[in-house]
Amino acid sequence: MRKGSRHSQSSLRRMRHPRGPKRDPLERFNEKVDRNGPTIRPELGSCHIWTGKLRRGQFRYGQFYFRGRWVEAHRFIFEHVNGTLPQGQCALHHCDNPPCVNEAHLFAGSRRDNALDMIQKGRHRPGRGERQRDAKLSYEMADTIRWSHRIGGVSIKTLARWYEVGETTIARVVHNETWVLPKAA
């Protein structure tokens, strides 16, 4: 702060150099879109790929800063073209390409519709084994459990205590009911 001033240096700088006029959100949005994206499904045409910020995680959906918060880019453009989505509705992709923001590839639906669409298109992978969100064991651990029980003679009760899971879980592993690697087709 300057001596005798009630303002900090950064606020004084902002007063001297105010930000320019607010830009149109659609103009800012279009700057971050590559309209020459890949063609995932030929009947739909090419995808418009979001080149801005992407969400972390398995599905890399685009994110757009609008009205003081981050919104999903495909949802923003869907609502801009079609109006606000009702409560509980999502903007879903016909092309199954998360960074796509082509309005023609988007449709409204519930989370249930999204799950049914995923199953219909063959993208559903049930959470078995290590893919299960709250799994306490791995395939490697299961092999060790089987070996310890069959060769080492360790009881199911002791193994359950060691791995901090139920005796039923260990018994199913030992008897190859669960935690068996799927055979290659």
C-alpha cells in the first residue's frame, strides 16, 4: 500500500487500467472450438472439438467459464441453442466423443437415458474385480490368497483377518467364484 492510501497496489493498478468491455460469451466460446474434428460416426458428420480447458478424470469433457463458474462446454452450447435444460436433464452425445461440442451431435436426456444409451452402444463395462470403485483386493492379491490357502495351508479365517475382508470373500476367492481373471476370447 502507498503511504496514506486506503488502496492496495493491485487495486490502484486496476483503477488505472480497468478491464476492457465484457466480451460476448458465444464469441469467447467459439475461439476454443476446432470445427475440423474427427468423424466418429459418418452419418453425423465431423465433431467440433473443444480445445479449451478439459475436466480431469476418465471422461475429458470441455469446461467453459460462464457467469462466474465453470460449466460443461457441451451443456453450455446445447442450452444456448435449445434453451435451458430442465432439472435432472443432461446434454448427451450421439457421437460418444466427450470433447465434442457440435450442436447436431447433442440431445437432451436423463441420467437413465445416458446409461441405456451406453449399454445399447456396447460401452458398458461392469465393475468387476479391480475396476470396482471400492475394491479391497487385486488380482495379484487373489492369486496370493489362493496359493497361501492351497500350498501354505493358511486358513480362510486367518486370510480374512490378514486382508481385512470377510471370510465369505476369501472363501469365494479360494473356490474361484470371484477374482478370477476373464479368459481372452
